Amino acid sequence: MKFEELAGDVLMFVGDDHESVATAILDGEHALLIDSLGSQDDARWLRRVLCEDLRKTVRVIVATHFMSDHMAGLSLFPDALTIAHRHHRHTFLSQNRRVDAFYREPRAVFDSAMSLRWGRHELSLIHNPGKTMDHISVDVPGADLVCVGDNIVGNIVYLSKADPALIRAAIGRIRQFGRGTVVGGHMGKFSADVLDNAVRYLDRLQHRVTQLRLDFAADEADARIASIPIEACLAPPVEACAFEREWHRRNLDVVIAQSVFAFDAALAARAVQA
């Protein structure tokens, strides 16, 4: 578990479970949380550090998206106002590893955007569908950072049940905030370069997979897709960490199981024939 001060009134917590991230923005003795970690053990550690050691009271929890690996702390702060996008149930019900015990109905939902003053910060909650349809980005200009949930996973993206074009568009919208620090849903904080790195990974993976689907029969293509090294998709000088390598391997499984980029290959074949 990792605890880091990003600014005098902005704290970041990274749990052990899936390296899930929670960000706390302080207003005196009160705290607003963005996400709440991925396991009960991690969430209890967060509560101990924030509420017992630092003596803060969690008043608001904003969910970047309603997947269980970001929701473990919701039940530990029953008096907090919970905020999510209107499509939160779609995401919760469609995820691969749902933990029903973590679910808590949000008290406030919104559609496209919401502004919230918290301490010295003016927070902008912007609907930014990508990895999931309910994804939001939380822009914190006063701290020069934006919290983006799972629209990036470090220097890569994760494709499970998502439209790659939607992820690419979501990252483009995050770029428009122009913040120096990007806080992901996993691993922690990054410089703004991480956005370009994630798009480059997605583009290179798509190019590799599409070409293999064009050049080989389905079984042979799948076998070759399964062995695509992450280095073939990352732009130098980016070096993958263990977490990114694990999720790249999961991406390859998803690409095969869900025939990701098969439609792109079909469009490319049709263009050649024309």
C-alpha cells in the first residue's frame, strides 16, 4: 500500500489489490474521495490513515466508474454523499468480476457535467465514456491534475468489453484539460506524457492485430496475436512495468476471445478489394 501527498490538500492512496487508486481532496477537516480502492483490507487501511491518523471526515465520494475494484470503501463511509454518472448500473452489471457487497446506490447522479467547489478547488466532473460507458474524468485545475479512472492503465489501456475507438476518444478529451499530472485508476500518478503513450500502445496493438488477421487464417492469427510482446506496442523509451505486462497479456486474451479489431481487419480488406 502506498500513500503520497500530491499537493498540500491532495492525497493519493494506492492499494495492494489491483494497485487501485483513491484520491482525497481536503477542505479543512473534511475530505472528498475520488474512488475508494479495490478490497476491504485496502479500504480499511485508507480509512485508518485518512480518518484516524489524519483526523479527516469523508463527506463526499466521487466514482470515476462503477467497477468493483474501485468501490470497496463505499460501505465504510455510510454518511458520505456518493456521486456517479447516471449509467453506473450498466457498468456495475456488465463487469467481469462483480462484487455485489461493494455496491452502494449513489445519492447523486449526473449526465454530462457537474461542478463542485471543495476547499480551494473547483472540481469539474465530466462524462468521458471510454473503458466503460459511465466513466468520468475529474479535473482539478488548482492542483494541475486530472483523475481519469481506467481510461488509461499506466502507459497502456485495457480493452475488456470496450470499444477501442471510444477509449481513444476519451484520452483525447483528457488531453484537452492540459494538466501536468494524470492520476489513473491503477498504479498512481503520471506525467501528461502517459496519455500519448497509452494512445500509441493502442494504435500499435491495433495495427499488429489487424495485420495478422489480414495475413493469416483465424487459428494462425490467434496464435500469433497471443505472442505479441508488449515491446512491440510501446514507443521507446517507455519500458513496461510488471503491472502493465500483466494487463497487456490480459489484453491479448481479450483480443482473441472477443475478436477485437476483427471489424477493422474486415474494413481494411474491403478497402483493398475496392
